[in-house]
Amino acid sequence: MRKTDTPILRRGLSRRQLLKAGAGAAALLAAAKLNLPGGAFAQEAGPEVKGAKLGFIALSDAGPLFVAKDKGLFAKHGMPDVEVLKQASWGTTRDNLVLGSEGNGIDGAHILTPMPYLISAGKVTQNNQPTPMYLLARLNLDAQCISVAKEYADLKLGVDATPFKAALEKKKASGKAVKAAMTFPGGTHDLWIRYWLAAGGIDPDKDIETIVVPPPQMVANMKVGTMDCFCVGEPWNLQLIHQNIGYTAVNTGEIWNKHPEKSFAMRAAWVDKYPKAAKALLMAVQEAQQWAEKAENKQELATIMAKRQWINCPVEDVYDRTAGKFDYGTGKVVENSPHIMKYWRDHASYPFQSHDLWFLTEDIRWGKFEPTFDTKGLVAKVNREDLWRDAAKTLGVAASDIPTSTSRGKETFFDGKVFDPDNPAAYLKSLAIKRIEV
């Protein structure tokens, strides 16, 4: 992608020189239009198109898209016709990305980080037909939660799921089903709840049944006893507590501090066709993330996110955790949680390729990819951190906010396991519960 063209007019020119320069530029433009009747030259200064269709799920980590739309940032960067469209589920998001806007679908989305990879590889698409995707930015770090039904209130579960194992076995022995809900197979919530369960000695495929439930339907489903625990983003964990149906066992930041979560991804064909428009979208999202990060904007952010066209929930269901207050519903209350959702700080927006490799390694662990799959090759194709860097530099992002490496290095989890992106096989070997042999 080319950098912004250098302006031809410089400070200090006389009025006569300015007029002459303007006349010269007009002549150049007229000549270019004759040679390029499609008007490509005229579009050089801005995006090739004025809009795009972007999907989202009703979750607080889609906040940057809500802010970019509500506060006119897409328009500011030359994309006034961007539509931010609510999707019913992650499965719907996938289907609409495969269709593309030309097929009445969408061009890009707020998305679970592994999904662009699963879609690009044809692992979750109809007839296993790949739809190439580009991951352009991370939208946030931390602040998903694992919630547990009220019937397990006496356990007061936390990061250690071991006590849960005996309770589940007792329930199963009485002839009742035990179920863990997540939002999409192989997605972030699926991987967080599997990691937590497995670290506590619970096999997520053998000791409990995992089911798929769209985020906005989690609370209603737990209310009628559909599941024993679930993993999802906000505001649904806090709403569960407000409705006295269950409690928060763990903030996913306690499992892996400063972990990557959602991403902003688009169809590769769209980005390749409209590179300037893609850059404009990225700049709008980056600017929105910086705004959403500021403490003084948290109340307004919560108010925006709660709106009917976005999450459609009471502001009180989203505000506390947006501001960093985590009431777990067990008597445990953490003010100024270090695991607050991060939209910009700690390099939250930059899509580290090492993080994408962890997600793919976990998807190998649970049988979504073959052990021999070329995960690093797929990351190189899908992760477009180069486009992120270009947009950030044009936006004027401080050099300190632009990482110098595509890897954040070794990552340590709450149970002591270490993921070294240079040796994913060693990480897989260290895990006791998995679907593969390494």
C-alpha cells in the first residue's frame, strides 16, 4: 500500500506561485482524466469507495466499531457510507462474510480471532470452501469471563476448576446432563473455557458436553437450566449476576494476562480491490480504540454501547466492567481490575502474529486443524500487521505504540504452562488433556 502522496503546495509560496501551481495541477488532472477515463487518478487522494458493510455481535469488545460509527470517524477518514450491522450469531457472521456484500452479506467484521483463519482454511465453511480473509487489527485484550450457574454458588469457583469436577460427576451420576456453553467451535470463548476446564482436570469433550449459544442468548439459556457454565464477553456475565442467575468464576485475563481477544477482519478480495478504503477503515478503528481507552470516556462509551442499535441493554449492565470494577457475584469485588478490557494500551490494537499462532495451536489441540497443518504459513497469509503499521503511521501514532516485532515472545498461563511461538510443539506436548498425540 502506498503512503499518502506528498502535497505539492508548500508553506511560504506567494499567491502568484500558488495560482500557477494550482493551474499546473489542474492541467495534470485534466490530462490524467483523459488517460484514465475511469477516474482512478481523481480517486488517488482518498478511498476508492465511500462505504463498506461491517458485521458485529452485541458485545462490549465491538465498542471501537460503535464509536467509529457514532462519532463520525469512518466519515472523517473518507468513508461516510460505512454500515455497522448486527449479526445474530458468529455462524451468521461467517456465512455473511462468505457471501460478501455483493451477495447481500458483509465485507468485514468484529470477529473471534481464530475465525478468519478457520474461514480462510475452509474449516468451518460450506463444502469446506475457503474464503480468504485478512486480519487487520486486534480490537481488545482481556475481559471475557467464565460464568457458572447459581446451583454451584457454594463452590465459589475461581481460576482453579478442580472443585467443579466432583460437582459435575455427582450431577451426571444422578442422570442429568452437564453442559458448557461457548459461542463458536474453535473460537476464543471455546478455547478459554476448554483451557480452564482442562487445567482443572475436566475433559471438555468427555466429562462435559460443549454447546454453541450466541452471546446475547447466554443469560436466558442459563436461566432455564440449559447449561452449567458458559464463556462469553460482556455485558452478559454482569447481566447474569444482576438477574441473580449465576456468578463469574474467572476473568479470562486471570487465565492469560493481557491475552488477545476479538479482531477486526475483512475479506481479502475486498482489501485487495480497495486498499485505500481498507486503510481508511483501519485508521478510523484505531482512532476509536484510542478514544475508548481513555478513563474519562468510559461513561460515554458505556452509554454508546448500551444503545438499542448496538448491544441493546441497560447501561448498568455494561458500565461497571467497562470502568474496571468487577463484582464476581460471590462477595468478591475488584476495583480497578488489571484485567479491564483494553482497547489500545499494552499494544491492544496491534495484531501480534505470535498470538494468532497460539490460537491455531489450541485449535490443533482440540482437533480443528491437523497436527501437520502449516499454521505459520497461514498466519503469514491472513495476518496483515503490515497494513496496521501503515495505517498507524499515517494516523500519527507514537512510535512507542507501534511494536518493533511481530512476536510478543513467550506467554505464561495461570497454571504455569508456557507457549513459546518458536516451539508450539513443546507447548502441545506439555498439555495433559488434548485430542492429539505429539
